[in-house]
Amino acid sequence: MPNQVRKIGFIGAGNMPQSIIGGMIKGGFPADAVLVSNPSRPKLDLLEEKYGLTTSQDNHEIARQADVIVLSVKPQLMREVCEDLQANVPDLANKLIVTIAAGLRFASYYEFLGDNIRVVRVMPNTPSLVGAGLSGLVADSSVTDDDREFVTQVFNFVGTTIWLEDEDGIDVLGAVAGSGPAYFFEFMHGLQRAAEEFGFDPEQARLMVQQTALGAAKMACESELSFIDLRKQVTSKGGSTAKGIEAYQQAELGEISKRAVGAAVARNQEMAKLF
């Protein structure tokens, strides 16, 4: 639990804010300190019923009550939402602004909300939905140590956090950890198809792949060995695994990963200029 409980208001109630809220409540954060706004009622009704939260379809109402405002709307809607808040919530400079939107840089939030705000950018990834996320965080120069501690503990409710030195780091983290689950799913799909082509039915093939992925990830998390050393532990010289690894190395899997991350970084940088 954060040492000092602050009222935290979420602007937007999509899947990611729902998962963060769920993790917070499960971790012991008081429900009466969590506020949520959303344009339509169904998601709000669900959160009210499940957690007993204060909800509203009025962003102004939630923002006025909150000490910390989490902006969880799509990047293309951010200007409209923020400029509306600036026009209707008079004390934004006294609140901490946290944004989980991809792409938009600090300069955009200063333009939308005023240059006297405190902002933390957070890039959570989709495993946050199951409490196993990785969130990258970067703060502007006006964010205090207490702010950092509070935001860290909030996002630790849904996984692990890494503080980054600058906004460029968010682009790279997004390309590795943000996009990474998709890379793994693509790889898992390929293994499943291979198993099916060698005679397994889809259900069996999926079970083999997902349990193997889970086991490998657990081994990696619980070991201090490098990934290469872990791979060597599974690879007997001259055995079948060695032959499979040879095939991956001939296809330059490492270079493919580097190209994938580079392409995602470039796209993140492009998106920063779109909104």
C-alpha cells in the first residue's frame, strides 16, 4: 500500500484502466479513493457493481475530486479531453497527471493542459490484464519523489515497474515490452502449427506450446542465469534440441528480433508526431 493514500481518478474505463483498478483493489487500495469517468454507463456500472467505486459520465466531476488524474483515453482523443479539463478544472497544477496513452510526449500535455503541470508517462503492457505486466515510467522534472513512489506502487499492483531516464526510453520499452507479447504469441502460433503438421490436433498442440512457454518463463524468472545459459541447459550437444536451435540460428532469429524492435521503435516515434 502507498504510504499516503491519494484519491485517484481515471478518465476512461477501458480494459487497461479496468485491470489497473482491479489490481489496486485486490492489493488493498481503498475503493473509496478510486474514481472513474467514462462517456457511457455500461463499463461504469460494472465497476460500481464489482468494487463500489465512485463513477461519473462527467470528466470534470472526477478530475475535480481527484489528487491524481490518470488519462486513459486513446491518443487521438487526448487533445479534446485535456483541453476540456483545462477549461473546466481550475487547479490542475496542484494535481499529478498520469498518462497511459502511447506516443504523446510531455510537450503535448503542456500544450493541452498548461505548462505548470506535473506529468508521469506510463507504458503498461497487456499482461497487466492478468497481473503480470511490465510498466515503463518516465517523469517530467517537476514530479516529486512522493509522486514517483505513489505511481510506482499503483502500477506494481499489476506487475513490475521500470523507471526510465527519458522519453526515448519509453519508445524502446514499448517496442520490447509493449509489443513483445505479440511477438511471443506469433512465435507460439508458429510452434502450434508445426505440432499440428506433425500430427497433433489443435487443442493438444496449443496445450503443449502454452505450458512450455509458461514453464520457460517461470524458469527464466526464478533463475539468475542468462537466457543463453538457460538455453544451453536444455541443449545437449548433438541432440535433437541442438538441431532445432541450429535451424533457428540459420534463420537468424536474433536479427529478426532486432529488426522487429527497430520497426516498432520507428513507429512509436512516428506516432508521437501524429497527435
